[in-house]
Amino acid sequence: MTPASAEDSLEDLLVKKGLITAEDLETLGDADAEEKKVEEESDSRDLIDISANYKGLSIKTPDDKFEFAFGGRLQFDGGVFIQDKTKLGDGAEVRRARIKSFGTVWNDWDYKLEVNFDSDGEVQVTDGWLRYSRFEPFTVTLGHQKVPFSQSSMTSSNWQVFQERALPDAFIDNQEEGRRRLGVVLASYGDMWSYSGGLFSGGLDDSGADDEDFGTGHRFVFAPIAEPTKVAAIGGSLVYRDFKSPSDLRFRALPEAHTAGTYLVDTGVLSTSKETLMYNFEATMVCGRFHGQAEYTAAHVRRNNGQSSLDFSGFYVQGGVFLTGESRNYDRKSGKYKRVIPIREPLGAWEVAARFSQIDLTNADVQGGVERDVTVGLNWWANANVMFRLNYVYGNADPNSRVTLSGLNEHIHAFTARAQIVF
């Protein structure tokens, strides 16, 4: 028998003693390596990637099949008015307080659930949808979501240039039309275009015996230039909705200050409305630190009982500049603006902007009034999550609505402010 040396391994001793062949030992080694590989892969699958950054808290698996993220926003507003004939009312409010969860399950299914806590203590669902994205860039989204209409409406309130959207936003932001509706949306995009369109019901639930109102909305954007610091895009939107009589349709607008207590222009309830057709044209640009956009919106209301149809309209033009060199963050896939990222901290991003807007709610027998606003704003984006804002609004209702003050001409001045955190 061959004597064993001190350097012999256990495997060598087994071979020398004839208890196992070299071929069997090699086979066992391959099996051990394979088992170790399987264990390592299993351990890798068991790992969970948890991260927290300016976008919120995210929990993700290494294979990206599952992601669960959490975030929210808080907006604190205040307003002081120099009023003319109509009392508006100084005050402060929690403008928006929202918590959201969003993510992905099994690679192809995305979801979002966001709720808002309003000043009355009620909890309302703002976004609640499920999206199938297997064939991206084509996606199908089912649930409570924004109706594709207007760049201003589609861009989140988090990333607006001004404290409130312009006067024409009143056409989509009302109880009967609705910025958000329960529906299904098909969306897609290319190198220079984006489209979204779908069918929508009346609201989140149908608990009554009456039939719901139904409608359809579509938005197309052509963006031949969509670079990080250069953007040129134009687009259009179309929304149709039919109403069950009697209708609660009503167009009215606050003077671009939400804390105001009175609508200076107001059609009153258009109870005989049968259907509406609204269309919108938009244009936007970014050139380095400079940005601008404009939109025109019109609403055609067809009425029952032999009453004549109504036509209302509005538009706005705005421009701004980042004093610290940033650019507005345009997303070509959705045709809307997103988060401002300051170049330097703690200096942050400083932005000044101005806007002119108009809405005309007077037509035929409806004397809803005409209002023109001029807004000047200063924004300090302290970082990617925190923003402070000051706005001055000059409003001229000429005449205002007969619903409020018998069609008088009046002028108001509003000073508003916001503190915001988005996480």
C-alpha cells in the first residue's frame, strides 16, 4: 500500500485506497458545483432591493418582475385679495394631501393607487388603475385615470409653472365633464409623437337606477424636437360626452386662486344639455432655460327642448425662464412636463414666469361672463422634492356672471403662495 503524505487530501486518500475511482470523484465534483450554483441563484432570488430617494420608497426584486413603491404630496396654500364688488375672502388651506402606491407585478402589469384627503376629512380616489404593458410602446390602462385632454390638465399639479391652471381649465375640471373618469385608455408613442385615447363612464361608481353618462377622449402630440434642453411640440385633444336629462353641466372659473370664495364667471347649471364636444389645440417649447406654451379650448353644447346650441371658449399664453440655468423637464412619451431637478444645491432652481388667460362663458341666452387674468409668478425649487411659490394675479371680469352680480365689470388683485413637498 502506498503511504499517505501529509499533503494528501481526503479525495486523494480515497482514490489511493481504492474506495473510489478518479472518474467517480470527478462526477461528484460536478454535482457539487451544480448544487452550489443552484443555491447561489436561489439566494439571489431571495434578495430584495429596497431603496429610498427623491421618487419615494421602492421595494424591488432583482429580476425586476415585482416592484412596490410608495410616495405622496402635500401642498399648503394661502391667498390674500384686493377685491372690487365681489367678496372673495382671504385664507389658507391644505390644497392637496395625497398618498400613493405604484409598481409592477409579473413584469407586464403596472398599477397605481392614489388617494386624496380633502379638507372635509373625506378620502377620495384620484388615480386607481391597472395597466398592461407587455407590448410597449402600446399600453392599455383600465381604471380611474385622467381623461386625455389638454397639456395643462395632463401635467401634474406638482410640476405646474403657476399655482393654479389657467382659466380654460374650467372646461374639463367640473363635475359633469371631469378631469378624471373611470375608463379604458389605449396609448402609444414614437420618436416624434404620442397618442392616448379611450372610453369613459360617469364616475367611480354607479349606485343609482339612472343610466350613466358616457364619453370618449383623445389626445395626439407631434414633437419633432424633444431633447433635454430643447423642445418643440404641437398637439390637439378632443372630448365628447353625452348627458342624461336633466344635466348638471356647469362651467365656472375661480380667478386663478383656489382660496377665492366666489366664481366671477359662471354659466349656472345648464340642465337641458344633451351632449358636449370640446376640442383643444396646444403648443409648447423649451430653449435652454426659456420655456413657453399656449392652448386654445372650445366647448360646443347641444341642448334639448329645441333650445339653441351654445359655444364657449378660452385660451392662455405663458412663458418663463430659469434664472439658475435649468430647463423644464419634458417627457416625449406622454407629451407632458415632469419634475424639475435643480442643478445646484442648496441654491436650488429659481424661476420667473408670466401668463395671460381668458375665458368667455357668454353665448345666446347664457350670460356667464368674460374674464381675463394676468398672472406673474416666482418659484423656488429648493431641491427635487421641495418647492416654494409666490403668485400675483390681476383679474378683470367684464362683465362678470349674471349668476353672481347681474353682469357688472370688476377688477381684483390676488396674492397667493404655496409650500409643497413631493416624495
